[in-house]
Amino acid sequence: MLLFLLRRIGAGIALVWVAATLVFFLTTLTGSDPARRILGPQAGPDEIAAKTRELGLDRPVLERYWDWFTSALRGDLGASWFTNQPVSRLVADALPVSLSLVLAAIVLTAAVSIVLGVVAAVRGGWLDSLLQGVSIVAFAVPNFLIGMVLALVFAVQLGIFPALGYTPFGEDPGRWLASITLPAVALAIGAIATVATQTRGSMIDVLQQDYVRTLRSRGLPTRSVLLKHALRNAAPASLTVLSLQFIALISGAVVIEKVFGLNGLGERATAAAGQGDVPLVLGIVVLAVVVVVAVNLLLDLALGWLNPKVRLA
Amino acid sequence: MSVLSDSGPAGPAPVDAVASPPRQGAVRRLLRSPVAVVALVWVLLVALLAALAPLLTSASPTASQITNALAPMGGANLLGTDGIGRDVLAQLLYGARTSIVGGVIVVVVSLALGLPAGIVAGYYRGRFDAVASWIANLLMALPAIIVLLVVLAQFGRSTELGMAVFGVIIAPGVFRLVRASVLAVREELFVDAARVSGLSDGRIMRRHVLPVVIAPTVIQASQLLGIAIVIQAGLEFLGLGSPNQASWGGMLSDAFQNIYAEPRLLLFPGLAIVLTVTAFSLLGNALRDALGVGGRMPRVRRRATVVAAPDSDVPAPVVSEPPGDALLAVQDLRVSYPKGDGSVSEVVRGVSLALRRGEVLGLVGESGSGKSQTAFAVLGLLPPTARTSAERLTFDGTDLQRLSPAERNRLRGRRIGYIPQEPMSNLVPSFRIGSQLTEPMRHHLGLSRAEARRRALDLLARVGIQDPGRVFDSYPHEISGGMAQRVLIAGAVSCDPELLIADEPTTALDVTVQAEVLDLLRSLVAERDLGVVLVTHDFGVVADLCDTVAVMQEGRIVEEAPAGRLFDAPEHEYTRMLLSSTLENSPSRQDLPPAVPDPDEPEPLPLSSSGGPR
Amino acid sequence: MRRSLVAATAASALLLTAACGGSSDGATGSGGGSTDDLTLAAITPPASFAIGEMASSGPEDHYYQAVYDKLLNLDADGQPVPNLVTEWSYDETGTRLSLTLRDDVTFTDGAAFDAEAVKANLELAKTKTGEAGSALRAVESVEVVDATHADIVLSRPDPSLPQALARSTGYMASPDALGNADLSTNPVGSGPYVLDQDATTPGSTYAYTRNEDYWNAEEYPYDSLEIRFLDDTTATLNGLRSGEIDGIAVSTSDGVSGAEQAGLDVTTYTSGGIEGLYLWDRDGALVPALGDVRVRQAINHAMDRETIVDVVKGGLGQPTVQMFGPSSPAYDESLEGTYEYDVEKAEELMAEAGYADGFTMSMPDASPVAPDEQAALTEALAAIDITVTFEPITGDQYVGSIIGGQWPVNWFNLTTGSPFEMIGLALTQQSPFNPFKTADPELDELIARAGSATGDEQEAALQELNAFLVEQAWFAPWVAGEVGYVTGEGIGVEPVQGVSVPPLANIGPSSS
């Protein structure tokens, strides 16, 4: 178990390193001129040269890479080229926004998907057909379109939720929830479509298993058969899909943050990538991959707990 | 309404060995589904409109006429113009081009990478597999959007580049699918056989591997097209699409700017995206059904075993009025399933049985003779689509047909026990044996956790398990099949039932274990005065255990007699046929080979080791 | 659509119960008319609050104006007026600018605003690479005369300095804080507001509270100010509609029309930008034809400025042939008739110059940022048989390649705050936007005269210089750009001509 954890964490660190290295060299591939971008059109050549020196861009790429890598190992991700603020601070400020959004969306997805998937699998009939139909359509609607419609209806027209902005949890939990409700719903709908379909499928598979009939032959209450035994056996497949959705939600959040004017990691990533703010881009990549690695690790632990046949070794 | 309704064939249908159906006819099967046809027509229509865009409209999708901004529908601009005076229809048509081309790029790139890599990794395994799988895992852990943002910021905004990069990011999905398919087929015998017979790898690939890979790949490609269009719209919304190129995502983004003035602008690109992506999804699903891959068995598939044979062919069953003290009395039981075409297939056709306490009734017949269906009708565990009727179906004087599902559930486990056929698949894999044993006892008998545990340990010891404590704490996969069957028997008798229904309780076991389990059953019957309905195809088991035997064929009982008499003087031709084939093939895991015996068959051999007639 | 609405409604209903606790006050925001708080949006976050590092005056100016007071202010026409500096004057050589300072101002850390503070700020800013560094290039030193008097000593006459001191160059931070490493994120100034670090989320939301000691508080009616970084137009429009946002600057015709269609108030004003074809190669180094003034004039005649402004710019801006906007002292109304749209005249000029059949030249591809503009200029040049081949280039290399003299001509938009800034950027041999170092003795003489003269004499010299540029067709501008400021209900704004974002003090409750 410990060995398993250590190995997975080791693999995760390797993954973070490979991803960051990949992105580092990607950003140096084209001959862009960050100093010019930072200083704007009016700057003179000597100012550009000075800035280039200040950023250390006059040094060989490998040397810059080594510098970044060694300071990153010490936990220093450098400072943004454009705002001069430490990357760790910029990322830490944006993280709660994105994390709130993605976590709310994933919780919503899990809860709604399980209910819908189980009901569809068990009830069948028109309800099942409806769920499948709605899932396919819901999957097909771009999330930003959903977000925009939600904003127009619930924020601009009805004024129930804010149309934009994020309130930190610590400031006012009620307003925090209100500020992430619409974005989380917009983000979750596509994921719900996918996960509910998967849950329905694996529930149906499980319900066809011999042991379900045997459980029923023992006269156990239906609720126990369905929610304790069947669901637990259907859970690994759903969880796996859910964890894949988590990664997809991180991507989706970038778009949704824009619709709702949330200054999260996505907004920051878009701006940083657009400007060529290499330290900030790298910081975001590192954080995103760390989150993904952590989620996958949690998934493995959960799968191990759900399915005793999977040995964590 | 049953709660466990419509969950497919929950009945004891033996798992159909759905061999991959012949591919010819797949297209025809696809075209039989109206949904698939509509989806296909829509996709083709979009592709056609995209290809013919220049012929269909003279307007340029990108030329803007500020003076003609937000023109209403009709007139020169059939669908009006957008916020800076571009023709909406032209944008829609040229946007379809962008979407289709983008989708194709994703599919081509991801297949180009994933397909060969998946085949090689799955077929040769080894180092390449390890490296490729590692790369796939790496790609899957990268948040796609960040890679896209970085690449597009570096190399300039371009829908095509974005889609190509997305193709790379999504390629692990193709890789994994293909690899899994190839791995599966690789393990199959025919590949090994093909190898042994000296075929080259290339020929094995062509003849055996590729055919298995094509179907799932085609399905996935259809779904990828849909995903690509959604992702592409997102990129265009973020302003990362090609400049000066009409696109549905870009149209949506522009429509947002004018959302207050002209909300209708949202409608066309929104509909175009939703309908097209939906069409690709539906097409993917329809393809899955048509190709019969990776899916569950189609819902309607039932065992249409016995389709009404003329009554006159079958001799009248030996039916006597059940005695008054019967524990179980069944008269004229009929079970039928509706078929897809509206007709009904009857699988149990007027069965009558009677059973006293302490009596073991063997229900014998070939696979599909309706014996298991009869047993499940008694248990009330037929799939919800089954229609059951009986003149009489009483347990200890109680009319089972008049009980509510909940009342019937209270009988099950408590007064009627059930021993299934396959020990391993009948224990819940994710719960310990102990909890599976104690849960019914706590539920039915109201025992405390400790009492239930003590009783379960006693039971485990009683069914002959050496180390009850260890088994109690084990997961099903940690014990042997024989032990699992003992556990299931312990479970069946845990609440002191009066009636035991055993469905081929020894079929899945080794011969020596079989004998032990039969001994156990016999002693339990004697000890607890149980009535037992023993469903089997194995006359050895019948001879070992049964007092009375009923032989079933095509949903009817053709002969019923005390065990001894049946063996000595089988009356019915079918019984004789069964007897002779059993004696010739010693008990096997397989059901009997159906159909008429070979006339050239040798004389019956002496009885098998599972015991002779008493 | 309907499906998604239904699905959306259903899904929100699920969250509604959970969220109703704090939801009702979430959307109310700062309503119109109230002077409690003001919430503005900006399309960029502030780069840095450090003196000398603040980005060029633009959308992010509000962040800085809130905490830093400026030496001078701008009036509605963009001319300098007193603020922290109450009087200013040049000596007769134009190389010494004497400032008289207010004596009643202290910084929020208690330090006094005095001549020493001015010296410390300006001399620090001069060493930096920001906008202020460029603007202070001519400054040799700052001499402290007494607490309320300082002299700026120049190495050469620089008449644009007062303009600069009314923009980001004039921001004053506490002299005690200038050495702070965290000045870039933790400003200490004497402005109308103080940055509330606790309520601020860097890169996202900047919260300010009133500076109770501010000397000119009545100009700032709001008790608190919040500036949000929002770069999505539609999200901002939603915010303005729902009352969560009170104002934002928009720079594109799409943005202006979108806001107008959303029923919001849009105030438009000149941005100080001059857009059009910049004819760099007046010496004919890359394209000999451009060395002939008749060819350059022909290009000017070939442009249908009215239509371009209508169609390409959505009517946002004024058609012009001059490099100085209508609010500039160098502007001369009478010059506008110089280049009527006249393709025949243009063809005649081309023929006279010996290019009846036209010629070919290459230009950087500007279509990623200005597709319609590029289409318009291609069409105009094609009309006089000038064929353009567009070379692909990435956005960040566009400006550098211009300065490097890679293109004879290209589409461009140069924004300046004063005629002298334009001169410095584009008209002298040292100017970055004079890539071929074109020189003309007459122009140099006019530049010198404008630099040393004052008052009406200076204005006359500038107009003469302008007339020279128009006649010699150094450029082929087509529009003096305009931008807009969008305000929500109950909010009014008074713009300053030639400045891309109205000063904070000019945004307040609307009188209507």
C-alpha cells in the first residue's frame, strides 16, 4: 500500500516534469519577442535590449531551462513577466476560483448522475429513453452556450444569481455559493450527460449479474440490493468516467470562466498563453498536472476500496 | 411495476455466446434503425451543404457590410445578417465546412497515431507497449485546453492547427480502445493456432486482428467527430480559431455580442452545432448496435426457446391432483415472453408439480426445456417482461400469486431458499463473505451483528468449511469454487427455510467436490426436513439425491416418476434419450448437446462415478 | 436551444434550493445613482503599481489613478491643467521647467508631498522601461528649489513634458515607499483612494476605500471603488445590464454597437490614435516608386475615407488626412480638403510619376487583428494598380519588424497624447517609427521652431509642420480613432479628448 502510494507519487512527479519540460520548450520554439510585447510599441531598441537582459532571455535556452527547473524544485516558480508578481501568488489567488467551480461541478455531476443513472437503469421505459435522449442532446450543447443562456435568464432577467464575478468563501459563504452556481451548472450539464449514461450502463450490467438475483432470492429489501450492492459494484466504472470528466471539466472551466467573468486559472491561462508570459504558463501547467495526478491517485485509492480484487501494490 | 424492472434478461438465460455477427448486413441493420437513418441523412446533408456552399450562396461569409448590420431575415439575406453585416446563411454554410474539416482532422490525426500504435502495442506487447502506454497516460493527464492555448499562442490562431493538436491529445483514447481489442483477440485460440500453423504476422493482422479492430474504431470515429465539433466551437469562442474564416463557434461568439439586440442570431449556429453533434452521437450508438460491438445484448433479446410446437406431438403429462399436505403445489404453470414482433413465446407450458416436506424433486431436462424458468417462477424472480399464470401456485397453503411483491420478498430467503448454479458469479465481489451471509439473517431474523456472526460461523462449519473465521473475513475471489458453493448453500439455509430451490447446484464444480456438496445437501435435507426442487440436467445428481423426478421437454413435463422407477423403466422416449446420453457423457459443465441422438451411438456405458441409481 | 433551456432550468432548480441563502443580495451590486460604491471594469489587470513600471496609459489607468495623484490633470480637450502642480513654466530656452507645488498634501504613510518627493519619483521613473521612462528621456535632473518649488532640467527642449506629467509619468508615490520591493503590488500614494489589500484579489478584483485625507475629495463622490478585470465583452455587458458593473471602456466598433444594442449609455470621444497606411519608405529604399511624392499623393487620393470609416470602423471615428487628431493644437480643419477621394486624379498622378501600370510591394499581414481594414486598403491600392503581397507575421513581431525597416508601407495605428509625442515617435531621425530615417531640412526646421516657441506661435508652427506632412504625403491616414465608455444605469461620464479612458474623477452619478 505504502509502496503503491510512493510509486504513484513518483510517477506523478515524473509526469509533472515531462509536461512542464514539454511546455517550456514549446514556448521557446518560435522566435517571439517577449520584451517587445511587455514594453509595447513605443519602446526603443535599447529599452528592449535592457528588458531582454532583465528577463535573462539573452542566455541559451538550456541554461534558462536549468534555472527554471532548479528553482521550481525549490518551490520557486518565478515571477510573471508582465505583472512582476510571483507566479505562486498569481496561481494561488486564482486557484480557489477554479477549484470551487470545478469541485462544485463535479459534486453536482456525481450526485445528479447517480440519481439519474440509477433511476433510468431501474425504472427503464420512457424515463430511460428520455434520459438517453436528453443526454445525447445535452452533450451536444457547447457549455458556453448553456452558460450564456443561464446568465441571461437567471442573472440578467431574474436577478437571482450574479451575472459575473466570484465571492470568496471566507468572505460570505452564501454569496460564494451564489457566485458559482450558474457556472457550475453550465459546466456540469455536459458531464452529467456522460456520467449518467455511464452509470446507467454499468447499473444495467450489474443488475444482470447472477449475484443480484441471488441477493433477491435472499429476500433482501430492494433498497439494499440496489443502493448497497448493485451501486457499489457499478461504481468503479462510473468513478473512472467521473475522473476523466474532472480533467475535461478543467478544460471546460476555461471557457466558462470567460462567460461569467471569473478570474480563475483558465482566465489566467488564456491571458498568459496569449501574452507569452512563460513563467505563468509553466506555473499553471504544473498546478494543473498536479491536480490531475492527485485526482487519479484518489481514483486509484477509491477503486481499490470499491473493488477488493484490485490490489494496491 | 417491479423495481428491478427492465434490466435485461435477469432470468436464468445462459449467457448467449454472441459471436461477432457477420459484418455484411451491418449496413442493412444500420439502415433499419429510423434514428440512424435520420442521423445519417443529417450528417450527409451538412457535408453536402458544406461542400456546395459556394454554389448555394453568392454572399461571402466574411465580407461585412456595416451599413447592413443586423438585417432581418428574408430578402437578399435569407437568414439576415449579423452584428457587422455578414450574411448569416453564408456563414452557416461555410461554417459547416470549418466544422466538418476540423472534425475530419481530429479523426485522421487521432487514428493515424492511435490505430497503428494500438495494434502494435496490443499485438507485440513488450517494450513498445510499455512506452506507448506511458505516453498515452501522459497525454491523458494533460489538460487539453492549456496545451491548445500554448500551441495556438505560439504558432498563431488556427482552427486547423487547434484540431490537429486536439487529435494528438485525444489519440490515447483510440490507442487504448484498439490495444484492448487487439489484446483480447490475441489471447484467443485462433490466433495462437494461426501462429502455430506458420502464418506470417502480417497475415494474422490482416485476417484476424484488423477485422476485430475496425468496428470499434468506426464507432469511435463517429463519436470523435461530434466531440471535435464541440471542442472546436469552444476554441472559436475563446478567439483561437482561424481569423477570417466563418465558423459556428465564431458565429455564437458574435451572437453573444448582439444578444440583446438580436437573440435570434444564437439560434442558427446553436442549432447547427447541437443537431450535428447529436447526429454523430446517435450514429455512433446506431453503429454500435448494428456492428454488435462492445454493447450489452439488445434489450429485446430473449430466449425464444420453444416456439409453440403442436400439442398433439407431446404426450399428455402425468399430472395428478396435488396432495393436501403439499409444501409446494403448482398446477398448469405457464411462463411466456413477448417478442419484438408482438407475438408471444411460451417457455413453460402448463407445468404441474407437487412436493412434500422432506422430499427431493428432480426437475430434469435439456438446456431450454423450461426447468429453470419453472424454478424461477416459483421463486418469483423472473424478469419483469415475463408473464406468469398458473391455476394454482401455493406454498404451504399460501397462494403465491395473490401476494404483493413485498410479501413475496419476505418469503424469499426466509422460508424459501435458493442455491444458484455458478458459485463464483453469485457472490457479490465487493463485499466480504461474512457480510453477505449475515445481512439476510439480520434482516429476516432480526439478529444482532454478533448473533448473526456466530450463526454464520456455525453455518460455515456446518457446510464443511475448515476455517470458518477466515472464510467469513474473505472476499469471494479469495476462496475456491467449491467453498463458494458451500457458502451459497449456507446462505440458502441460513434462515431455516422450508423449501429449497437448487438450480444445478453442482454443475460448476469438480467431480470430487460435486460428491461432497451432494452429500452435504442430502444431510441438510434429512436434518431439517426440507422440501427441495432440484433443477438439473444431470441424471447422476438425480440418482444420488432425488425421490421423484420430473422430466421436462419444451416447456412441459413429459414424464414424472419416483427416481428408481424412472431409471429402471423410463416410459417416455425423450427420457430414454436423455438417460442414454447422460450415461455416455460423464457429467460435464456443458449442458447436454440438444437434438436427436446419433443413431450410430454405441451402447450405454456403466454409470459414471457420481453414483448409480438407488 | 429549447432543450438546453429546459435542461438548464431543471439543473438550476437543483442548485436553487442550496443557494437561496445568500443569493438575493448577490445580484444587486451597486445600483445607479448611489454614491456608496462604484464598480468599474477594465479589460486588463494592472501590470505593476511601481513608479516607472506602470503600463502605457490605457485601459488600466483607473487602477493607478485611484491610488496615485498626478502632478497635472487634463481638461476636457486634453490640455494640462493644475493638480499637485499649481503653476508651471518653461524658461526662455525651453530646457528648464519650473513647477510650483501644493503644500497641503501628504502621502498615506505620512510622508509629505514636496519637491524632494517629485525629484525622487521622476528620477526613479526615468531609469525604468515603462511609459514614463520614454517620456522623461530629455530630463537631465530635477532640482529642489524649496519645499514647494522644483525645477526639471532638460538636455533639450521638450514641450511635451507637461502633457506627460498629466498622464502616467506624473504619478507620485511616497518617497519613503519608492525603495519597497513590494511597491509593484502595494502602492503608497496620495490619491483619492487607498488600495484595500484584504478585499483585493490580485489579477482579478481591486478594491479601494476612500482616502479620508485627500485634498480634493469632492471630485470623487464614491466612498469605495472596485475595479474588476474582465476581458469578455459579453460577460461585461451582462454585468452592466444586471447592475453589477457601472462602467467600462470599449475600443472597438463591435463593442460600441453591442453596448448600444444592449440599451446601455455609450459616450464616444477621440482616442488619440491615428489609423491608416503609414508610408515609411519615403526615400524609395525598398520600393523606389514611394520615393516619388506623386505616388504617395496618389495613394492618399485613392482612399475613400468616408466609406472606410462608415463600413470598416462602424462610424466610430473621424475621417482625416492628418496625423494629428481634431483636438490637437496641430490640427488644421482646412487641410481636410487636400485629398478628395478621386481615383482618376490618383491615376493621373501615378502616370505622371511613370507608374501608370502600377507596381508591387509587400506588406505584413494584419488580417488577424484588422481583417476589414486590410480588405479596405487592398481594394484602395488595387484601384490604382498597386498590388500587395501580404507576408504572414505573428502579432508580437509586427511592431518590431516595422521598426526594423522590413516594410515599405503597412497598416498601423499610432496613439499619441500630444503633437510632440508624435514628433518624437515618428518624425525625427531618431524616431522608432521613422524606420528609413527620412529627413527633410524643412521639417527639421519646423520641429525646432515648434519646440522652442510657446503659445500661439507654437501652435502656428505645429500647424505648419502638419501641413508639410500632409502635402508631402508622409502618411496616408484615414481615421482619427474614437473609442467609447459604456456606463450602466444612473452613471454619467465626461470624457477627455485624446485619452483612451476618462479620468476617474469624471465618472459619477448622472445628473438626469
